[in-house]
Amino acid sequence: MSKNPYFEIRRSRIQGRGAFATRKIRKGTRIIEYAGERITHEESDRRYDDETMQRHHTFLFTLNSKTVVDGAANGNASRFINHSCDPNCEAVIEDRRIWIEALRTIQPGGELAYDYQYEREDDADEKEEARYPCRCGSVKCRGSILAPRRRTRAVAAEARARRRAGQAR
């Protein structure tokens, strides 16, 4: 694994190993490409069967409807960038490549993290949520690395009504 000019890998309080800034990384900096073997969704399901795994742990990144990048196979240090519900990085897909870029300026020693927004099934229940726990520790933590639930118009209207009712008191 070649050395990245922006970060080093070490133990993380979030999960296993993490990527930590070795210098100031300015907002908008393209830090690293998420690399690994390009495989089909079917192959990723074969390699990593969530039903038989004791806990969910993969280095898969969906590129598009046909292709998944498996960072565990021929990957690089990008696979150690952990999830956060309040990330300082984001994944940007451009020209069939996945880049990790800084959302805001990151100080030396800061852990790099992006929101995995792991694909959520429409019928995901509490058991499903528990299979994909988040350990980011952010005050904005959703408790899961799954993508946020999509809000329907009815749910959004109900939330607005509750806010208005609370403001009227």
C-alpha cells in the first residue's frame, strides 16, 4: 500500500482502523480514489452474504447499477476511511471513478469520514437497522450506516405541523 500524502492509518474510536489527517486538508481537496476490484452486484452478494456474516463488514462501494468496487481486493488505504453521520468528506463519482473529497477543512489529527449511506431496503426494520450499526459518536448520529429513511410528503407535513404546534405554545 503506497503512502498517501494527506493521511495515515491507525486505530480508530469509530471502527477498527481509520484514516487520520497528517496535515491540514482544505475543503474541496480530492484526497484519494476509492480503489479495488470491479465486480458485479451478484458477485458482491456471493462474496459477502449478510445473512451468514456475524456482523456486517465489507469494503464494497456501489459505482452504478452494474458495478461494485471491492476495496478488499486490490484496494488501497481509502477502504479504511470510516463512516460518520456528520462527515468531513464525501464520495464523488466521476467518469466511473470514486473519489473521496474534503467537505470542509480538516485539521491534522482529524479522522477522515464520509456518510456511507448504505443501501436501505424500503421495508428495513429494527433488526435490519441493528445489523448496520453506526459508532461515529456524532450528536447527529442516526444509529445506522444505512441511508437516511426517505420522508414521504405525509411524514414531512406531520413534522411541520408538530413544529408549528410547538412554536405556538
